[in-house]
Amino acid sequence: SSLIDKGPLTRRELCLKTQLSWAAISKTVFQLQKRHLLSKNENLIKSPRGRRPDRIFFDETTALAGISLDTNCVTGILINLAGKEISRLRKNLSPDDDPVVTIKEVFKELSSDKKRILSLGISFPGFIDSEKKKVIRSVWFSQIRGRDLAFEISESCEFRNPIIVERNAICDITYDYVFNRFRNDAL
């Protein structure tokens, strides 16, 4: 969690703070840069000799998206890798609305600011067959029964990164686990 807590650091500072070797830090930084999780400010630090060290930091253009379907609205949120909220959007639902259409609209608006979205999580009240990725039952939204929400949204929004659809309780638990684990395991 050094980069989250301390902000931009050089590779040397990361080695000292994490007690990992230069090679391990360089390899990890390279892999995370390829996945657009980290960026670097080149040559911003004065050095008395040789090449100036780069500062490594979380890429501010990379984000995670979450959409929650409730009985009367769809709420979307975009957060950066440090957990800071970038944007939030809420659209009301009437009983006659197709919730999937509203979810697509919210996602398109969230992704319109050209942030690089790594994944999308969708939560809704009901039950899902996680293996077949189909909605089994939703108390409030009978029109989504039997539909593959991840596939529909992936196709219509041309989003090829992971989409996870789960019921509300599972999403809450998963968010807590993944986000806290990511924060603890991050450089």
C-alpha cells in the first residue's frame, strides 16, 4: 500500500519501503504499467549524475465501475485505483422500464469521460446462476429473468473487460474482500 498511502515513489524508494529487490520491483512495475495500473513521471527528480529516477504512481486514468440496480433506480459509480470516487450517476426507473437499457445508459455515461475501465460490477436484487451467467429470479424485475446481463452489456457497449453480475449481498461481500485485499497487496 506504499503507493496508495505515500503517493508517487521512485523504484529505489519502493525497494526500501517494501524490502523487495530492485529486480522484483522493476519487473512488477513493468507488468503493472503494461496493464495500465501504474504510470511514471519521467525525469522529474534532479540527480547529480546519470539518469534521473522516475516516480511511479497509480494511473489516474484507470478506473473500476460499479452499477447497482435497485427497485426504483440505477446507480453507477466510477472509482480510481486508490479508491477515490471519480463520478457517480443515478437514473430513476419506472415499473415499465427495461432495467438493462437503463444499466447500459448509465455505463455509457460513466465511460464517456474516457477513463480506462478495468472491470464492471453489476449488482441487483435477485438470484443468478453464476456458471451459466443467467438471472434465475428477481423479485422486482421479472423482465430480466433468463437474461445474460454481462453478455448484453458487453455487446451493446463494446466493453471487452470483465463484467461481474451478482446479487446485492454477494457484491457487497466481494467489494469488501477485493478492494481491501487490493489495497493491502498494492505496492
